[in-house]
Amino acid sequence: MTTNDSPSSNTSLIVAIGASAGGFKEIVTIVEGLPCWFAGTLIIATHREPKHENVLADILARRARIRVDEPEDEECLECTTIYVGHSDETVEVDGDEFDVEVDTSRYARMHRIDDLFKSVAESAGRNAVGVILSGMLSDGTEGMRAIKSAGGRCIIQSPSDADCPSMPLHALAEVDPVFVGTAAEIASFLMELALDETCH
């Protein structure tokens, strides 16, 4: 599943986005707000029930101005690309490659955000960006701590703007974010971060 032109090789800025209940519309808002020159890689993790189709990827492919794709195991990350794993997959980053594993268990599904964030922290260090959006429970909080400890940046949707504020509230209790705001404001902040980045 792809949209728009081919990506511009590898990137240094890796943005991991985690969302659950109530967070899908925020994902769409952020993706719609990113320009075609966005110099970064976005990877999205959610708690979607396993299904045959990657519906979220299909929706984003119609809305995004940059490439949308499904990550494959051992595939290299590409710049100016949004990756949406299938709902039955745990997606992690190992260096500049994806580590994708099929796991349909509830435990794996409810920890996919933490797993992604921690791997991005280890692989990207200060170039890691974690974004927590609306969702139930606390998945993503451990991953945000890892990103913060690695020198990366943490961004959290304002709890007052989230349909389900549990994930943002848990994250705010554990890390000091560089930005808190609405989904549209987060998109603008990501654009500012990308201004200082180049694809390589």
C-alpha cells in the first residue's frame, strides 16, 4: 500500500505515534497536516483488533501527502514515509530496519505502543520522537520514559482534547514533554522539528 512518490532514502528523525480508543481521528488529523517535504519517518502503533485488512493504512493513504506503507520484516526505514503495521503485528525498529512479528495475543496487542517506542528509543536516541494520543490504560508510558532517557522528545495530546485521556494522563505523570496540544497543533510542531532535518 503506497501513495504519492517514492521516498527519499533514509531518515534521522523517527516519529513513533501511539493511539488507542478515540485516537484514530487524531492520527488522521496529524497525517493530513504533514507537508509533502516532511523529512522524517512516522510509525504508527495502535490497539486495533486483528482483521484481514489494514483499514487505517487505507484511510491514511487517501489523506496523506506523503507515502503510506505497511512495514515488512527487515525492510529499511525510509524518509518521508508513514508506516502502519497490520493489526496482528508487533512492529519494532532495529537500527535502520523493521522487526515485524505476527502476534495476535491480547497481551501483545495491548503493549504494541511500548514495544515500538522502546525500540525507537534504542535505535534513534536523540532523534527519537514519541507521540501519545487518546487511548485507554497506560500503554506507551514506559516507551516514553525510554525515549526521554535516550535524549529524544516526547509529545502528548492534551488530555482535555482527548476522547479517552487515560494514556495522555499516564504519560504526563511520568515524563516532561516538549509539547502538549491538540492533534492539529502536534502536526504543526512536528513540521517545525522536520525543518531542521534532512533525508539521507
